[in-house]
Amino acid sequence: MPQRFGVAWLAVALSATACAVYTSGIRPDAAVRPDRAYLYGRFFMNALADDSSMGGGGKQSMGLLVRCENGSSFTFGSKDKRDIQVLEIKPARCWLIEADLSDQNGILRKQVPAERAIQRPLDFTAGRAHYIGDFFAKGDYALQIGRGETWEWAMSSAAGDHYAETTAEMKRVYPNLAALPTDDVRLIPRAARKLGNGIGPSPGEPPLSPRMVAGLAGYIRRSYATPAQCEAACPAGQCLAYRGQSGTEMTCVVRCNRNADCPTGLLCTCPNSEVPAGPDCQPIAARPNDPLPRLCVTPETAGQP
């Protein structure tokens, strides 16, 4: 069976009666109410529109259902854009209950209970803005003769810590909320930090920008469509995003001092592009004044100018 909350779920349904209902976000110019709590984040879903004569151009969607001890509930629903959403709710202690998976017509096809490992009390208090996470999802649909309709959904939290970035964007887009104190109350807790291979950047080495990551991707040649796919294939390194030909992609960046530090099939670039005395690393000069040292790359790119 597919795993929940992170990889993929498969739902096959011949009939359904419920419609998906997601909680509407507030307008960017909405006034602040001191007796309300504000929840913000992103939930982007990549799914093809159903342009058939029966579909009407709809897209698959997902929602994260949260119930509160005061009897209220809300559903943080996916969008087909990466825009920030802000929900206004009554202050309460709440829990993530399930993921609701809906087809391209807005019909609820499957409900996936949240695993106990990620459930914890979420305290949303009045007069504050609470970051509830950045999420990415993907949907696929097929109609096969003799098997009927099948839907597939996959979801993951965004790789890395986007609290500061998303908070700054929320305050820019929702200026009336800019003065509110914020805190990190994400619906799905951050995964424990992976140890990787224990090798970090050199002292004073600048962080890798998305543009630099895009250049590295051509030498690593291990790219993934979603953060979840990258994390599953990148136990020794760090998954970083860049803009590829088909949109946002992820690549697995692994730092190294020698070939033995790299995953199978990759080689270590030498410090300062020096030719080693032995087979511990490979010289590479990727760009002028940028030798890309101490990174794992494919053997086909080692030594290329």
C-alpha cells in the first residue's frame, strides 16, 4: 500500500457523494480583527486540467482538515498558484485530522487520516499570525477501459525552512497584518534534520543560490520533480530547488572531500581543481573562476571545462 503524508496515495472510486469544501482566505486588504487568529502559508498543487467534454477544465485538489476543541474546523485547500493564503479563525487549540483528496470535478474521492506521529496540539491565539507551512502536491488522472477512473495524489512539505521567507511575503501582500507578531505552528512538523555524510561547506563559503544550483544540476544530473522524490533519493546530501526547463525542479547536492564520501555513481571534485596524487577525487573546472570544489558529480562531467 502507498504510504501516507509524503509519497503518494491511490484512490479508485466508482461513485462519490461529497463535494470538497475548502476554507476561503481573506482578501489582501482585509482589516485585522483583534479577536481572531490568522493562519498563513502556501499550498500549491500541480495537476492537469480535464479538458474533456465531461470534465469542464477542472483540476484535482487536496485539503488538510483541522478540527478544534471549540467545535470549529477549517480546511487548508490547495491552489494552482503559489500564492500565499491567509485564513481567519476563532482562537482555539486544534489538531490536524486528515487529508481530503478530490477529483477534477470537486468530488471528494478519498480521506486519509493523519498519522499519530505528526499529530500534536496546535495553539492558534488571537492577535497573532501563525505560519502553518508551505506544501506542494501533484495530481494524476487516468481513464482506462475496463478499469474505470483512477486518481493519484502526492504531497510533501517544502524542502528547507521557509518560515522567514513566507512571513516576509505575507506581510508584503497583506499589509494590514504586517504589524502582527508571528510564530511557527506548521500543520505537519519539520522532519528531523538528517545527518547526511557529515561534510559541510568550507569556512566562508557563500550559500548556493538558485542560479548556482541550476548550474550544478547539469553536473550532478540527478534532478527530481518534487521535494519528496528528492528527499527519498538524497540521504547523504541536501535537496535544493532551481528553475529547470519544465519549471521548478530539485537536485541533490552532496559535499565531499574524497570519492568515498559520494553516493554510488558520483565522484568528488577536488579542492581548487587540483589533480590529486591518487584516485581520491577528480579535477573539474565548471566555469571560469568557479571550479565547484568538494561536490559530488557524475563521472561523465568530471574534467570537463
